[in-house]
Amino acid sequence: MTLSLDEAAETLAAQPFSTLVGARLTAFTDGAATLTIPIRQELLQQHGFVHGGVLSYAADNALTFAAGSVLGPSIVTSGFSITYLRPAMGTALRAEATAVSSGRRQALCRCEIYADTENGPVLCAAAQGTASVIDLGRTGASA
């Protein structure tokens, strides 16, 4: 089942934590997704940089949405790794993810996270991860 950008955005909006950080899905196509988060005071750590947990959240969700664009909506992250390259500062975070390889039940995706600044985008982190199809009926989870 392929989702439209509007349907994928509704899925994101149904995640309370995504709403808390102000995340928006700004692109969603076959094999790719972009998640944008406005940088605000509440998302910073003690040195004034965006907290690493926010960067990890952005990577996790962007990777999973990219995977969902090829696997369908019943998926979860099965694992990911992230490398922080430089501090994130600016007006917004932009996590751009693409599906690199996919089968029927799992997709491998990569993500680059940029901080949008007045001097242009700055690459702050890179991540790679997998998402797997789940059977909601077998896990006991409710939709």
C-alpha cells in the first residue's frame, strides 16, 4: 500500500512525540522522505546546540518513513546507527532519507541531517538503518 504525502503526514501527526518536537514531513516519494524540525530553545542542550536526541529522532523517523514509502505503513525501525559530524545550529533541521535496498519485509535506508542556517545548509549527522514490516495482529499492538 503506497501512501500519499498527506496520508504520511497524518501518520506523523498521530505520533505525540513528533508533535512535541514540531516535526513535519515535507517530502514523501517512492523511496525517499524528508522530515523538518524548527530549531527552538527547548530542543537545545547546555552549549546551545540541538540535542543529539533530537538529531537521532529525526534520523529514526526519516529513515522509517523512507522505508515505509517502499514497504507500506505497517513497519517499525529495527535498528539504526548515527554519526554526529558537527553541532547543529540554525533555523531548522532537515533529515533527508532514501531507501537504498528493500525486499518484501525489510528496507535499508540512509539519512543525512542538515541544519539550515543563514549561510546555507550544514551537514550535521549521517545515519543508516533498517525498518521491518510488522503484523499488528500478531504483536498484540493496536492500530
